[in-house]
Amino acid sequence: MDSYKRPIKLNTYKDMENMVKSDNYKDKIYDIVVNTFEVTCYMFPLEEWEAADEKERNFFEKGIRSVVGFNGAATGKMIIEPSSGEFLTAMAANMLGIEAPDAEEKSGALCEVANIICGNTVPLFAHDDQICYIEPPSVLQETENMDGDIDAMKKESVHVYLDEGAVRITVYYTMEEEL
Amino acid sequence: MAINILVVDDSAVMRKMIIKTIRLCGLDVNQIYEAENGREGLLVLDRGEVDFLFIDINMPVMDGMEMLSRVRQQEATKKLPVLIVSTESNKGRIEEIDRQGAGFVHKPFTPENLRKKMLDITS
């Protein structure tokens, strides 16, 4: 048996404002994001009182995002947005074990985190035993808009506040039976 | 004896992360080779210098499942220790990986987890 246990803190903040819970997906996505950042980037979620202070600042800057498409048992796109360039730099530095990642390493790190989060999230919509295909992640510059029709899709959005910044994950999806 | 490792993944960042993690595992490692897809990986394997293989599943040109299948069909590599590193959660695919005699590490992974899987396979 695998001896590793996820070090997810129990008293962390979940930003549920303006969101309606649907089948508890948000809680599951939140756990996936926290676990990915803890294990991959060595970044940990803030305690509830700390996150409340951060939320007051509403500090998301415009910057690069990463988008991952998926299709098969569920179809849609997942977008990951780091709160700032500094946060993205810290992410890449921690992932790669280097002090000053270049632009390519930063975008690559963001895409890899997007890939891991999407790969773990999509089975929630695809019901684990069905196959869903994950497309390679791509980078969207701050002035770019997403391709494709996402307006008609369901949407789940989660904010996670971490010790070095925050991240917003938005998933647009349609399940196979709805197509 | 120090081993040579090949890491096959289309993401340069993930290759670096796997290599960094291998270095942290405390194993006796000599050379670590890299390839961006299954076809490139098979070309590296043809040189006959690789003792342990890491493969991603979702890659362009040739994906990890096809590469694994070809590795197992070749006499020189049919018993090569292989670890698949992926976010895959489909039971059918994971069973197929097991049938092909390869180990599986789910992303995200810890150094401890990777080391344990490597030792499980090599032992």
C-alpha cells in the first residue's frame, strides 16, 4: 500500500461566493488544486483568516493563463489563472528547483500544473471508468480570448489562496449524455 | 551499479521535474537521457544503454501506450523496467499498463512515492 498521505489542511478557506454547488464538484476540484500545488510546487493553502484578508485585496492581475481542452465522456475546457507574475515565478522556481526561471519555463510550469489539475478533474465529469482525452495545454496571453463556444456549457470556478499568491481555476464542461 | 535512465515526456518541465526527483531519490544514477515522444524514445533505446524507462501517456507523434507496447515486443527491451507517469485514472488503461509489466505513478507524485515505485520495479 502506498504510504504517502495527502497533506491537505482541514481548516482552509474555500471561496464559494457567487457559486452554486453542483454535485460537490467544487469541493473536489478545490482538493485536487490544493494537492497539486502542495506536492508539485511546495505551496500550501492559507488558513481561513489569512485567506479572508487576501480576498479583500482582490489582487488578480491580468497575465498569462493556461487552457486545457478535453473531450470524450465529457467535453470542455479548463483555465488556470495565477494571481500575478510573481506568483507564477515562484511556482516555476519551486517546481524546477531553480531561482530564476525564464519565460519559457514559467509558461511550461503553468501548463504542466494545468495538465495535472485537468487530468485529475475531468474524471469527475467523465465518471471514472469512461475514457476522456486531455489535449495538450496551451498558453493564452492576457489580450487573447478563448476559442470555442463555452457559453452553453456548465461552469465550475474555484479560487485557492496559497502562501505566495492565489490561483483561479475555471472548468467549462458538458457531459456526454447531455450532448 | 549505477543505472542509465530515459525519461520520455512531451513536457520539458515535467522531464526536469522527474529528473530532479530522481536525483533526490538517492539512487545510484549514471546518465539520464530525455525524449519528447515515443518515437524519439525508441531511437534512444536502440542504442542499448538504458536500464530504466519513464514514459508519459499523452504525447504527440507516438503516445506512451504505443511505445510501451513496442518496448515489450522487442527482444532487447521486453524485460526493461518501465514506470508510466501520468494523470491517467481510467481503470482499463491502468490494467493494460499492469498487463504489460510496467509500474504506474499517478501525477502529482512525491519523491518518496517515485522512489518506492522505482525500487518496487527494480527489485
